[in-house]
Amino acid sequence: MTRRGLFVGMAAFATAVLLSFSAVSADHPDVFPVSVSVDAKAASASAARNAARIEGQHEAYTKLLDRLTLVRDHARLPPATDTVLDNAIKDFEVTNERHSSVRYLADYTFHFRADVIEQLLRSNNIPFAVTRSRPLVVLAVLETPKGPVLWDDPNPWRRAWANATLPQGLVPLLVPLGDIEDVTAIDGATADNGDNAHLQAISNNYGGADVLVTRATLAPPPSALQASGTDAPTAASGNASGGPAPSATASGSAGPSPPPAGAAAPETANVTSTRFVPGDPGAEQTFIASYTARPGESEQDFLARVVAGTADQVEDAWKQANIIDYSQSGVLVVSIPIDSLTGWIALRDRLEAMPSIQQVELLTLGRQDAQVALHYVGDSAQLRLALAQHNLDLSGSDPNWVLQRRTAAPPSSAAPQGAASSTPPSSAAPQNPAPSSSTASQNPAPQNPAPPQNSAP
């Protein structure tokens, strides 16, 4: 290629970059759509359809605000008035419509205006978070006298997670299938011990997700202890290591078995849950809670309540750590390696999807990298955490920060070593409210020093 051709190519590339990179982040499409199912009856099909849409709008609005705010603030959320809904809902989609002359059923997805919802919450002094977490793979370990059990049956704790209707929150929770790849990656003992190499293996099975190891000790009711003549906690059959049962290995799936008919609820459930970031030892968060069965509550209903309480703990801790403080803001100058125009645009789109980034300002453009100023709200630790959720790694130190896509960690039999770059300051969540009928405590994840705020806009 001639120098002129190279110059023209670079000029065209620079122009495309400037045009694509000058936009200010406004929409957060992964957070603000809400899906609901509706079912309404009325005197006519059209009246039923209209009633269903109104019902769906209210339900979607409530779900969205619950998604963004802390449990302790749900009782004081602004009501869904007609004016609020008209301003907040941008559009909606309808699928799976079914109707008769008096009944209407459908699935709605409502798209809300981010700026309206955020301003509504700010004007009511309600803290909120809009950063979505990486998915979290749930490993439900049952603690038994024979050792921790994960894939073996019976494991009522894992069965409760498999049967749960998990919320559409900021922390997507994934319950693994328990197929041959899963049972090969990790077993009850290595999950219970938080073995980093095995956590990395199960994470790789689910696209590099974080991992939640939730350990439950179930104490049976006194009547069950008297009948069995023992005072030991609920036990599960299978090997002590929690590895796959022979039938699971042979079939390639360790799906939980159904509960026995008429099973009585355990008297108590003591749950210790730890969120791991595989490949980053020391970044754990631990949550502890105890639950007591209600009179007449079945095992299925009791454990469903415990699952919901555990999910709320994880969700609330994430929100606490990512609540945006609009009184804080900063500018961070980073160097971004460039490999192609397509790759650059993809990275731009990823940055623009982040609610905490208000503007991406291109400072200089070279053949191999670009200098970019990230204008953001909140503190720098939250910025770094938000970047990590979009699989973007920030490394280096002031003033030489580098932002690039995270590369998948290769499978290894040894625990990966942590990166040797500067890391953000502690922005650990304060203790979240205890679930109903339980006590809870939290050990926040230790975090490292963060990039300083270069200037305040």
C-alpha cells in the first residue's frame, strides 16, 4: 500500500471512529425491558385486552422498580399512576396472544425510558443501581454427616433451586443442569472448599460466569428425629465427596429427583452462601442466614422460601455495591488497543451500554490504540466493577491505564494466579436486611485500590 493509500485509510478509519464514539450513553437495553404474562376477563374481547394491558403495565412497573432498588425501600416506591406510566413506558411488544369472547391472555414486554425512571427515583430520594452483574452459576451444596453433597440424590436443597422461579433481577442466576460436563468440572467437596481451579472449570461451562456456592444444613423436625432414633442433621445418600452417583454418571445428567410425597419441612435451615469470582481469589462475598419452618409448611414450600431469601441477599448486596451516587463523578483517561474497526465499534457499543458512563470522549487516535476519556458518575471502584461485568479489564496505574477485552482463562488443574496490576478501592456493600424469619450477616468482598478520579466534570 502507498503512503497516500495508508493515509486515506487511516483518515477514513479515524472519521468512522469519531462518528461512532461521540455518542453519549442514554439507553440501557439490558436493564429496562420487563416481561410479564397477563390474563384478564371482561365483557368483551377488546375490553379484556385493554384490561390485560393496563394490568401488565402496572406489574411491569413494579417489577422494574423492585429490580433496581433495595428491598428496604420497596414500601416507599412511587405509585404507578397513569401519568407516570404514560411518561415512563416507551413501547411494548406482545407475543403468544390467546383470547375468547370474554378472556385475553398474552405475554408482554414493556420497554421503559431509563431517564424517566432514574429521575423518578432520584426525585423521591430512593437509591438505585442499574449495573447488571455477570451471570452467577448456583451450586447448591447440602451439608450432611457423610460430607457435602452436590449432584447426588437426595439433595432437596439443589432440587429447590432447580424448581424455583428466579427473579428477573440485576444478578442473573443460573442453575446448572448437572450433566456430565458439570459433574466432571466440580463435586461437592471442591465446591464446599471453594477450590479455585474447579470453580474456574464450572465457570467455563457457562461462559465465564461467576459462581455462587450456597451450602445448606437442614435440621429435621423433632418428630423425624424420634422416628429415626437420631439427632443428626438431615443426611443424603451418596459418596462423601459429593461426586456423581453411578446413575448420574451413566446418564450424563444428575437432575434432582422429585420430593417424597407428603415430605415434612425441616425445622431449620442454616445457609452459608459465597459468591466467587473464579481466577480472582480474595474477591469472595459471604452471606449467612438461618430460617425456621412455619407451622404446617411443607418441605417444598419451606425450601422455596429459603431459596428466595438467599437470592434476595445476593441481589441486595450487588445493588448496595453498585448504587450510583450522582453527587460523585470523574474522568478517567485510558488507552484502548485497536485491532480492527469492527472490534472497535463492538467495544464502543459495550461502553455505551454502561449506565455509569455518561460520555466517551476520544482524545487521540493511533494505528494501534486510542486515548479515550471516560466521563462517569459514581466512584472509580464502581466504574471498574461495571467494566468487569461487560468483560472489560482495566489494568495499569495512574496515568497509564489500559482498557481491553477480557480473554477467557484456559482450563487448568492449578488455581490461576491473580493479575499484578493496580485494583480498585473497597466499595463493599454494607450489610443488607435480613430475610424474613431469618438472621443474616455478610462479609463483603475485599477489593483493591482503584484508579483515581482525574477530574470532576
